[in-house]
Amino acid sequence: MIRAAFLIPLFPLLGYAILAPLGRRIGNPLAGWIATLLVAASFVTTIVVFVSLAGRAPRNRSYTQNWWTWFSVDRLHVTAGILVDPLSLTMALFVTGVSTLIHLYSIGYMEHDGQFPKFFMYLNLFVASMLLLVLGGNFVMTFLGWEGVGVCSYFLIAFWFDRPSAASAGKKAMIFNRIGDAGFLLAMFLIFERTGSLQYQTVFARLGLIGEPSLVAIALLLFLGAVGKSAQLPLYPWLADAMEGPTPVSALIHAATMVTAGVYLMCRINPILYRAPDAAHVVAIVGGLTAFLGATIACAQNDIKKILAYSTISQLGFMFMAAGVGAYVAAIFLMLTHAFYKALLFLGAGSVIHAMNDEQDTKAMGGLRKVMPITAITFMIAWLSIGGFPLLSGFWSKGDVLTNVYGFSPALYVLGALTAVLTAYYLGRCYMLVFSGEARWVEARPSGDGRGHGRLDPRDPSWVMTLPLVVLGFCSVFGGLINLPFHPNFVFLERWLNPVVGRTLFNPHLGTGAQVLFAVVDAVLALAGIALAFTLWRTAVNRPEIEPTFLQRAWYIDFGYDRLIARTSTVMAGVMSTVVDNKIIDGAVNGVASVFRTSGGVVRRVQTGYVRNYALGIMAGAVLLLAYVLTRTVS
């Protein structure tokens, strides 16, 4: 059954192929159901392939399926095909599973949108691109999926392109990602120059032929690609603006697809990072700084989606910290659990926004727990899980990251621990403002399009939207069971991924006692953040003294980019246009043209158009030539 792996990306691609020409005729809601069922079929196929691969011995859990020779030029031979191994299949499982739930949720969320079929067409293409990215058997196939998710993110972030903010956000995401993609391309050029191949297995087998400086360059260039795609310092601002897209898009990008691509890439190239420790240290440090930065910004945001956006930036930082220290299993473990509770948070936020007529300001909400109990309970589960509440999935995965980070660098651990406290706090603050306290939404409020909709009557959404919330809530509670510490029989994920990352995996060499101590510390950190949020925000609405302007404005980093890069570039472009282009370049061209025009004007006076003048000229010339000849003869 493992040969059916090609169907995993094919099903959502088929959905795109159906909806592109026929979506309008199929209409709403059938177009949504077709897209959802095809992604669900991809999920079922992934499970079948997973069972087949798990039935093999660990050393044989790698299957390459070559489809055709894509192109062959001199030494460069690129095959279109996929690599099925524990890492790629783990990614495919949660991508297809979570995406299926988001598709189902979108049927209810987007039911009144005039572009309903087009939305699901883009969603299917997005999932197909992500699956191609994680299943690609070489760097070129991965890059093809890499660019696919980048293009789809532009389509979906700018889906409501008639809004200037959405159109701008789509362009911003595209530009920031192109910066990172340049690094990916340069890395591929260098890899081929040094190894003569772009196939993963061949490249990793020839790493001994590459010097450490080149390995460091390759790793850092690939990390630049990951920084753009996974929104790390300094290329993170696009992800916050990506909230302009429909909320299911935010859930898809933040939880299951695009932003996890960079973490996957770092785990995929673990043999390179192992041989280039300096580059790996850069990955860990950037991840730690991004995690802290994102958490501090999230503490001061009022837009419910912006809070979750900066939370994603922060959590991705945790994953890069783990990958940088060599704890690849911990990075994938956190990525899996994060997919569950971050998708749940975004879908819960979407339910709130849907019920509040597009209101996103948390300080204009409050008291929704009484009228939206399912949304409130599942949102609380997601908050407690991401905050690291004991025994929930986030407790185990984030604790695994922090434990490994401590074994590598105590200073980085302190930064991660502080970020963990902030995580529990800012999402607790979000929950309290939205679901607790007094209702602040009883007065009529305008929707996002500026039109009033009368008195609000929020309530839980229909079953197609609540069912994904319940399923994701269950996974957020029990997802940590796939990799429990303390006993080797319970580390299922580690044993599963061992054939891919086992040789390069960092081992902090901690005994059971130390692991228990770290678990206790993790619980204390989570409870401290939760208690702080409950104390400060259970009844209070406005606390400007703990929401400083520089955090509300995201440390002015995006503002600085705008002033130093965007506006400066605009001024420079104006100078180049008016001075360099118009006066220097055009002036030189126009000057040459003017010289020829003037000289032509002078010369053309000789051409009178009268035959007698030309005959007289010929005779005069003949006389002069005859005189010259006679003069020469006499002398």
C-alpha cells in the first residue's frame, strides 16, 4: 500500500483541478464539500501509507517513488518524485488531518461569501503545495512546493483584495518570502556545486566531500529561507499582517502549512546542521530571540487575531530553538501539538468574530462564555495547552524543548522559560477579555466593512464549525501522549523518527530525577502565567500601564522597516526616476538625438529637390575634378 503515496498530494490537487474550471457552476456549499472530502481522502491515504511504513523494520522505513525525469542538463539530473520516510509522513499526517478540519469549518464560516468556490480552490492548492513540499524527494521538489505555498498565501491573505489593507498584506507576505527564497536558491546552487546532486539521500551521503565553511554557508542560506517562510527575526512582520485574510486561512497558515515549512526544512537537513554547529547555534539563538520578542508583543495586542499571530511567531521560535540545539524530535513534537491548539485558537477566534459581526477588538467583547459555551470551553483548552498546563499536550511538548535547551545552554533556557510564562499570560489575558467579565458588546457595533448590524446576538456556530473545535480540543488534551518522557517505552515519536534524526539527535543526558524536576518547573511556569492573567484581567478591561506603546507598536520594528527601507527606497526610486533616469540617462540619449537632428537639419538644406541644381552640382564637381587632374599632370 505504500505505493499509493502519490495519491497524498494528488487528491487536493484534483480538488483544485475540478474547482478551477467548474467551481462557479458547482456553487455553494457543494464546492466546499468536494474540497473537504478530497483533503479527507488524502488524510485517509496518509494513514494507510503510515501503517504500511510502520510495518517495516526501522532501517527500511524509507521509500523513494520516482515519477519521471523532470529535466537533465549536463551533470544536473532532477527527478520528479517523493520521499516517504518517518519525517515526511509525520508532516503529511498532521497537515492533512488539521487541514481537513479547517476545510470543514470553512464551509460554515464562508457560506455567505460571494467567492466561496474560489476560496476552496485556493485552499486545496495550498494543501497540495504543502504536501509536495514535505514529501519532495529532492531540494527542487521541495522548492516547488515551497513556492507553491508562497503563491497560495498571497492568494488567500489578499482574498478580500477590495480592501486595501488585505491587498497590501498579500504583497507584503510575497515580498518578505521572496527575500528568504533567494537564500534557498543560493543554497541549492552551492549544494549542487559541491555534491553534484540535489537528491536528499545523495547529498547527505556526500557531505564528507564538503568543507565546513561551505556547510555553514549552505545551512545559513537554507535557514534564511526558513526565516522568511516561518516568520523569524528579522523577516517576521508579514505574518501579523496576514491576519487580513479570512480566519480559516489564518488557521491553515499558522497551524498546519506554510509557517511550519521552515522548521521541517531544518529537521530535514539535520545531517548538515550536525556538521555545521556554528550555523546550528545561529538557528537556536535566532529562535530564542524571536520566541521572546513575539511573546512580549502579544502581551499588548487587543486584536484577537493579532494576539494569535504573534503567538505563532513566538511558538515557531521555540521550534527553531529545539532544531538549533539538535533536539529535532522535540521540534517536531511541539510542531504537532501546536498544530492542534493553534488551529483551535484561530477557529475559536473565528467563531467569536463570526458571532460579533466581524468585531476583533478583545476589549469590545467580554462575557461570551455564557452565550458561546462550546467555543469558550475549547478556547480555554487551547489556552491551557499552549500555556503548558500540566498533563495537557503543550505541557509535554514545550517541556521537551526547554529540557533539551537547558542541556545545551542554560542562558537560552532562561529566555525560553520567561517566554513560557508570557505565553500562558497573554493568552489568559485574551481569554479573560473575550469570555469573562461583563459583556461589553450590548451596544450596536459596526462590522469590519463599516456597516452597522443592529444589536448583537452572539451564539455558538453550526455543527460544521463546532465539530472541528471539539476534535481539536480532544487532540489538544491528549496529543502529548505520542511522546511521554520518563520511560523509553512511551517515547513513540522519538522511536518513529529515529531512522531520520537518530544519528544527529542531541542528548542532554538527564536522569529521571532531573526530568521530574524540569517537569515541576514547567508546571510552575505555566501556573504562574495563568495566575497572573487571572489576577490582572478577570474583571479589569483597561490597564495602559502594562500595555506600553512600544509593545503595542511591536517594538517599532515594522515601523522602522517602513521608515528606513520602504520610504527610503521610495525616495531613492523618485530620485532615480527624476534625476538619474530623466536627466542623466534620458538626457544623454536625447542629447545624441539632438546632435543628429541639428546636423541633419543643416545637411538637408543641400537637398533642394530641383534637378537643375543637382545637374549644376554634378557639372561643378566634374570641372573641379578635371582641374585637379590637369594641375597634377602639369606639375
